[in-house]
Amino acid sequence: METTLHQQLKSRYCLPDSSIEQQLGAYRIDVVQGEHLIEIQCSALAAIRDKIRELSADYKMTVVKPIIRKRYITQRKWSQTLGRRLSPKSGGWMNIFEEMVHFVTVFPQPRLTLELLLIDIDEIRRPPKKRWSRKGYRVEDRSLIEVIDQRTLRVPADFYSLLPARIPEEFTTSEMASILQISRSFAQQIAYCLRESGAAKAIGKTGNAIQYQRIEQCSRAA
């Protein structure tokens, strides 16, 4: 089922001359503005990979991807609210790389823009329908509290704007992990996205570590 969050974001991008939930061939499009297609993707980007690859070949396309900064959890049972708390987990711009490892076969494309929204949400949880479920809850709905910030990705070099610190012109994943204060495995995911998108290239090795070079003069893919 469509969440309140998805409905709210569709409304945010629906201009007076726009239409929503339009069928285009085999696909349903969230928002259509003339020849401009807008897809709101609250779940994994990998789920729409083929759809976006096909449509962006012929249409100007924007994929809107929300990234959750803060999540306020409201627990309910029947009509009773049991409590509300702030999740200890928080998100930021770099979270997008965890999904981009499955989406860099699509981005960049000449007609494709990724619009990232950093948001705070409310999440309503209820007990599981089945008593034997391992999860102690099920998510009933999510809704938008506030859009905190927005970033637009059009070319590979735009990935660097998502990093909280500047990495050197040449770097290894170990050096990236140290500078960004992240795990080596996460740094490897980021390096993969940079390399596959064209924002970096492998230029050799330092011991057993691959040496990368930044490429910031990136144009849209031809």
C-alpha cells in the first residue's frame, strides 16, 4: 500500500499542470509534467532500476529519493497509542551510496536527474499480525514531518558533494575510511560507486590497495 509519505512527496512535485499516477506503456508514473517524468522512490532504488533505465532513454526523468535523517516512532495497539520515541539510528547523505551500488548501471544518463531529500518522518508501528513473527512490530505507515535539505545529482562528480570531508586527488579506500570516519567496507562501496559512475578511476596499487584518482570534470553521459 502507498504510504502517507509517498502521497505527501507526490503532492510536493505536482504542479497545477501536472498529472499523477499516469500509465506509460508498461509503467505507472507518479508525476507527469508534460515530457518530464517524476518518480518518487521511498523504497530501494534497485526496485526501479530497469524501469528508470528504459524510460530515461526517451524522456527527461527525475527520481526523487528521500533519505531519513530522524525517525520518530509511534507505537499503537488497536486505537491506543502506547508511546512515541526517537529512533537512535540517524541518517545522512552518505546513506545513498548503500543503494547506489545497485543503481550505478543506470546513473548517470543524459536525461536523468536524482533529487535527494533529507527528511524527518513519523513512523507508526503496530504488533505483528501473526504471533509467531520474529519481528516485534509491523510498520503501518510513514509520514513526512519536514524536509531538512535537498541535493541534486546530475553528473558523477556530484557524488563528492555528499561526502562530509574532501578526499585527496588520489586515495585508497583505507584513506577514505579514515578521512570520512567510516568502515573500510563502506568506503569500498563509495569507491565502487565513484569508479563505476566515472567520478574516479583506478590508477594503480599501493601495496595490495587500489589507488584511485578523482575525476571532477564530468559531463552527463553521452
